Amino acid sequence: MKRLILLLFMLLIFCLDYAFSQNTIIGHVSDKADQTPLSNVLIVMKSKTTSSIIRYTQTSIEGEFSIPIKETDYENCLLHLSLLGYKPQTMELKRNVNKFRVEMEVAVTHLKEVTVKAQKIREQGDTLIYNVASFKDIQDKTIGDVLQKMPGIDVAKSGEITYNGTAINKFYIEGKDLLEGKYGIATNGISPDDVGSVEIIEDHQPIRVLQGVSFSSQAAVNLRLKEKAKAKWIINALAAGGISEQPQSGLWMAELFMMRMKQRTQNITLYKSNNIGKSLEKEVNNYTAKENDIADYIQISGLRTPNLEEKRTLFSRSHLFSSSNLWAIKQDWECRAQVNYLNQRNTGQTSALTTYYLPEGDRLITEEQQSVEHSHKLTAQVSIEGNKETFYLQNSLKTDIEWNDVELATAGSLTNRQHASLPNRKISNDFKLIKRWGSHLITFNSINAWNTLPQKLTVIRNGTSKQRTDEYSFFSHEQVTYGFHFQGMTLSLEGGAKAQFRTLDSQLSGVPDSLGTNIQRWSTNNIQLYVTPKLEYQYHRVEFTLESPIRYYRYFFSHQIKNENDWMASPSLRIKWYISPYLYALLRGRITPKECDLHSLYNGLILTDYRTLTRGMDFYSTSESKSLSTSLNFKQPMLGLFANIMVMKSWNSQDYLSEQEFIGDYILRSYRKTPSRSDTWTVFGTISYNVDFLKGTAGLNVIFRNNNRTMLSEGIPTNYTQENYSVAGRLNGRIGQVLNWQYRLSYSQNHLKIDNQFQQRLNQWEHALSLTASFCKRWNIQGTGEYYRNEIARKQFKSMILADGKLSYNLNSHMELSATVSNLFNKKNYAYTIYNDLSSVGYTRMIRGREFFVSVYLKK
């Protein structure tokens, strides 16, 4: 490995002369009339004598470009700029001028009178532009409703957006990252009437200094607003009230959404409140950030119900305030500030039958559970960013404060009451600096985070048991990277240090001392030093990325485990082949050693809920994962056809086995030091298509996963296989201007096989149909039907039909009145079964009964 590092350094030195012989021209292109940046302007450097193309590039979404230039080019070349609809321009090159600001004039073309029909999807360079009006239906109130109908784009139930199977890395509004990953605020608030187009920027590298240097396989979403929605306040308001049969109570919903998007400032401020089962949490989730949070030990909460939407199962009172602000300080510099406060009170009522499949016979536990959860979440973030062609600086200061209380009353096999206090406090700062001169890059990154979880659990059952865990962590990551780029190749060497200082204080009372240590104090500190040589190379239509991080770990433990030293290498290879402009293949291989799991490193007992005890590891352990994956990605935007498939096999090895055993009424989960292996197959595929004759779109998602593992059950090694797959299809269309419809079908199967002891498959079906009819230009009526058929045990099925209706009347373009009835047949319960490790749980969950409410929607 030392020889490899030495070779990389020699290559760097060898290429210095070549790199220094080049300079870079940078520039900004805008519309002369309104000064808006122009993207995808073709910048071509041509020979003065032969007019041959020397090199070329395109402007970014912000209208920026950079193009390398040699000393001889100043005298022998011209710079030519062109864009459809604008007058082309040609500029002389001068030795002392390496920065240009260009204003392009619109080209006026006289045509005969024609009728132009806007394309649903058009392609402009590496950007796809979706015409929002082509996909919007009368019932769509937010841009998120429309995104779900656009081929190639998928919006998960969690709110996360993916493009052709891959999560997006940025969500822009008018080319600016106002929300910094919390794009649920926009997708659940901005009206589609205010959005002209949705842009998908493929293979998007958000840091401009890295564009053309460091590859990205993720796309970004950019909302282009209509002119009428710019530079003024856009206000939407909704107020609703009604009654409910389960629970018998009044209903309310109030929403106020305000947005102003100017050239140099952006603001979105909102307040939302409801008790109709509409979840507000996903609106402020961060979908793009990677967090280094420490995990909870106490694990009690209400249940989430698969398949059913939260509006059916969520008995809540929710309040959300959010304000996001962006200021363009000067050219290429932005300052952002965001604050969010979420308050929720959720209640639930559930029956459960848990079956543990044990070597000596099954064990059953029945539960009738009532839950009340109070949660408060406050997040605030201030950041500054300078994003230039040759320089990048970003600093983000963030705080997250949560304080949650959970009350659970359980009857059945083990009657009890539980109360948990689960606060979580975190403050972090992320600083990044990248400097580029010519073909050289230097990066410095610093992340520092402090996190504390002082949590408590009280269980009343034949006495009182109390669990207290105080967990504290300080994490620091300092990193430096040097690299340079030449002839399609980028060589970089990254080095840095990570440190984590972590303590755990745990006190448990009310549990027999014979089960283990009930009071403990652990400190698990570690320092990591690493170096990562990385090669990125593009040859014709193939991109290669090869890297091999080498890490040294030093662990300091406060108890009987001796301090440890460890070395790990994590080589990976990524090959991306652009077979054609519409098809590429991707191959990935990786070996990933995983450092010691500090969360599980303690030698006493922790009570995680009223019947589960965990005993941590009292030994040092590591694990390793190997994976190999391949994928195909196809797009044909003019046809509205997008498809991708990914197949991955992974192998995992570790020097311990997970163990579970019953001790009296408790189930004890622990670890035994013995080698173990597992393997997983994963298949994922999507296809979506614009169906012109239906005036709509069709889509299909397929997921398959097979996992083989071993666990110690009552001291006996037990092999088991978990296999599940799901197929989900969707179809929507229009019939003239009167009727639009949407149909959704999904099928899933879950399979659990335990040695020769147990084998069973469970099937689930879901159908949903929605029809919306418009008449007399002002009246709209919408009906929705859902059918569920769940296999809760072998050959035993539970079926349910749900129906909703809505009647709305548009007084004018600014006001809509509506009346809504949900769960028309007043269904009260929903039953389903899921598999866990060596167990199954059959649930019967109370759902919201028949509800009626009226609402008024206002738009300025």
C-alpha cells in the first residue's frame, strides 16, 4: 500500500508542468432585457484561420461557464456563444482578460401565424424540462401532486423524491437552494398554478468548482416559476371544520403559506395546524443531509401502519411553523436562515398477537395497547455559501432540539403501563472550503457536532422498573484533499482525522440483579486517521472511479476491554458506460470493513421496553461487507419513457452472533463472540411512460430482497431466510376536459423460513381508484375507492373497502369552497401481519371513522 501511495505522488509531480501550462476562462451569461441567467448557452472556442472547434462547454443553470485555455489560444482563437432564440456573439480573447460578463439579445424571427402546442417534456443539454400544465389536473393543489404524475419522477410516501430510481441531491427554486434538503416545505405548499416548468438536471454537481472534475450520478430538481409568481408575495390559505365519528370530536384544519421569490431574496413562511390525520412531520424532514446522530436505547413509540395512508390511521393534533430565507449577498454568495417548530400529539389503539418461533415450541404474547405521544421538535440553521467557478466556501451552523413523551397502557399477557421521556439535543457546525487554480484543487472540510440523549423509562408491572440512560457524544471530523485534473483524469489524495468522545451512564432498577449488571458507566472514545487516494477518469463514453480509503483506528475503553488498534482498507470501483445518449450501464464493486459498533458496546443491561432487555457487547468486534451491483438506466424524454433496473449481491461477515432468549417474562437480546455470515440479494426496478392516447402516464415499481442470516435462539444456532417482494403499478389519464382518473395497484409477498421448523408466505393486495369530474366550469366532484386484502395467517384473509367523496365549487380564480366526506362506510379497524427476526406480529389497528368537513381555499 505504501508503494501505491508513493506512485500516486509521483504521478502528481509528473503532471505539474502540464497542469500549470493551462489557464481557465470563466464567465457569466445573462439575458440583456431582464438580466436573468441563461443556461445551456453553447460556448465554443474556434480557430481563427480554419474555424475548427478547439474545445467547448455549456453554461450552468446559473449562467456560469469555465473553459481551459492555453497560451497559444489567445492569438489563434475566438470565443463563440450561441443559444436558440438569441443572437449569437463572437468575442476576441485577450491575455489580461480571463473573466467575461456577456449579455445576449433575443433574436426576433417573423413567422406566419401558427398554433404552437407545448411539449410535455423537452430536452435541453443535460436538463429535462417538464411542462407543468401538461400534467396538472383540476384537483391538484400542490406541486407535489403534479410531480407524482411526471414520468421518471417518483415521490415516496415519506416525501423523498427520486429520478429514474436514484434520490435527488438538490431541490432548487429558481436555481437557488432555499430549503437545503427540506423540500417537503415546497412540494406540500407551492401551488402548481405558480410553476411553469419542473427541470431535472441530470448528473448534477452542485459545487461549481468540481463541475467537470468530480462525477455525480444524482439529479437535481429545479422549479421555474411563472412570471406572475415572481417578485411579489404569493399567499395561499385554507380553513376547514367538521365532525368525526371515531373518535367523536370536532375537526379542524388551518393552513397559511406565503412565498416571495425575488432575484436576490427568497422567502417561504408557513403555519399549518390540523387534527384530521394529515402528517406535517415529513414537510420538515431533511432528505439530502447525512447525519452522525447517536441512537436511542429506549425504543417505545406508537405504531406506523403499512399500506394505509397516514390520514387513515393518524389520530393527531399537529402544529407547524416554518420560515426559510435566502439572501444573495453579492455575485455567487448566498446567506440562508431557517427555523422550524413542530408540535404533535398522537394517540392510537392497537391489538397485537406476537408469535416467537422457538426451537422448543412457539411462544405467544397478546397485547391491547393505547398510546399517547407528545413531541416537540425545534430546528434552526444559518449558513453562508460562496459558489464560484474557482472557489467554494460553505459554513452551516445547525441546532436540533427534540423533547418527546410517550405514554403506553397495555393489557393482555403482561398488563403494564409505560412512560418514557425521550429528549434529544444536538448542535453542529459544517465548514467546507475548496480552492481551484488552473487544474489544481485543494479542499478543507471540518465537521463538529455535540449530541446528548438524557432519556428515562418507567414501567409499572408487578412493581416499578426504571431505566435511565444518559448518552453524550462529541464528534469532530477534519479533512484535507488535494487533487488536479488533466485530460479527463482527476487524481486526488484525501487525508483527515475523525474523533468521537462518547459516554454512557445507565441505571436500571426493579429488575432482578441475577439477570446482569444494572448500573454502568462506559466511555468509548476513538480516533481515526485516514488517507484516501482517488482516481476519476473519463475515456470517451466511460467514467471510471477508483478509490481505496485506508483507515487507522485507536480505541480507548474505560472498562475491562483493553484499548485497541485497528487498520482497515475499503477499496471500491465504479464504472459508468454511456452506451448511447439514452442508455447507460453502471457497475459497482466495494469492500467495506465496518468499525466497532460503539452503540452496542457495554456489558450491563438496558430495558428498552416493558418486556425487552438488551445486554451489550463486552468484547471488541468488527464486521465486513462486500457488495457487487450492476444497473441499467434508460430514458427517451421525447416519448416520456424512463426505465432502470439494479441488481446487487452483498456478503457480510462479523465476529459475533445476535442472540435472543426468554428469561421469565423478559426477552433478552445479546451478542455472543462467534463468527457469522449473511448474504443478501436485492433487485430494484422502475419504468414510467407517457401514454398519449390516455392523456396520462403509467408506471411500475418492482422491489425484491432475499436475506439469509443466523441467530442464536434459546442458545441454539438458527438459520432463517427473510424474502419479500412488491410490485406497484399506477395509471392515470383524462377523458376530454370533463373527467380525469387515477388507478393504483400493488401486490406484496413476505416469506419467512426458519431451518426446517417453519415456513410461511403472506400476501397483500391493494387497489385504489380516483375519479374527478368537472362540469359547468365551476363545479368539481371527486370520488375515491380503496380495496385492501391482507393475508393475516395461512389462507386467512381480511378485506376492507374505503371510500371518500369531495364536492367543490370555484367562486372565482381566488376562492374555492368544498365539502368532503372520508371513510364513507365507517370502517373501524385494519388488520395485517408482518414478519420480524424469528417472529411474526399480527396487528389490528383502529383507524379514523367517518368524517365530514367543509373548507374554504383562498389564493392571492
